[in-house]
Amino acid sequence: MKKITYDNVETLRKALTERLGKAPRGTLYYIRSGSRQFWFTWFFKSHRLAVSVTRLKTRRFSVPRDLVAEALVARLREESWTCPRCGKSFRRIGRKKFCSTTCGTAWRVARLRYSRKMALLRAKRAAAEDAELARPETQAEMRRVDTDRRRDDLRRKAIVLSRT
Ligand SMILES: [Zn+2]
């Protein structure tokens, strides 16, 4: 991707939107500032610019701070939040997570239903395991393995003793 020039937040935003909007899905564009790196991407579904911030691991890569980019990142982070259930983007107020109470309730119900299902599955698996252990064939096999192990242990000990 070609280098972009910008002198304020709006031009940077416009340039990024234009380039990423036309680029294939999954294209990222990064700008470094200080020891941080901002990854810009385009959300095709919700038609918006999104950003994620990573910290550069070594100081070797750090560059002078880019205040324009930082301002854009601050703005994007403030305005870009998507509802985890329906993916609708909305402006977040406080710690509000869902776009509406309908979404919030549906999400909680789904989560509860899922955890109950998993608990049931776990119980079923445990019961199956218990049944398997209780079978006489399994018991016999376990006794055989146990005996084998004990015999091996004795042999190992015998070798050690003969060495000394
Ligand atoms: Zn929602």
C-alpha cells in the first residue's frame, strides 16, 4: 500500500477510508507512533473504520509520535463499539455493552442456556465413564495393567540393586 499524506484527523480518516474501502477484505494499514502501532481496518458490513492498538516490543522500532494518528485513534475508539449480539455499531455510554435491552437479555438467556447444556453434557460424559469403569472387562484390564506395572517396577529395582 502506498504511503499516505495527511495533516489533520479528517484527511487521515478520508485517506484511510478510501484506501481500505477499496482494498480486499482483511487488508490492514498501520501507522506507528512512539512505541505504539495502530492497525487500521475497514468493516465492510458496518461501513466503518476500526482500529486496534499494539505495543511495539522493543524500543528499537519506536518512532516520533504521530499526534494526528493518535487523535484519530482516540476518536475511533470513542465512537466504534459494536453490539456483541447483533453487530450494530453505536456510540457507547459508560460501560454499556449491548445496543438495546432486547439484545442484552437475549445474550444472557443464550449464555445461560449454553452453560446448562454444557453442564448436562459433562454429567453425561462422567456417567458414561463411570459405567465404563464399572464393567468387569475394564476392571480386569486395569488389574492386569497394574500387575504389569508392579512387575516392571520390581524388575527396575532389581537391576538397580544388581548394579550397586
Ligand atoms: Zn444489539
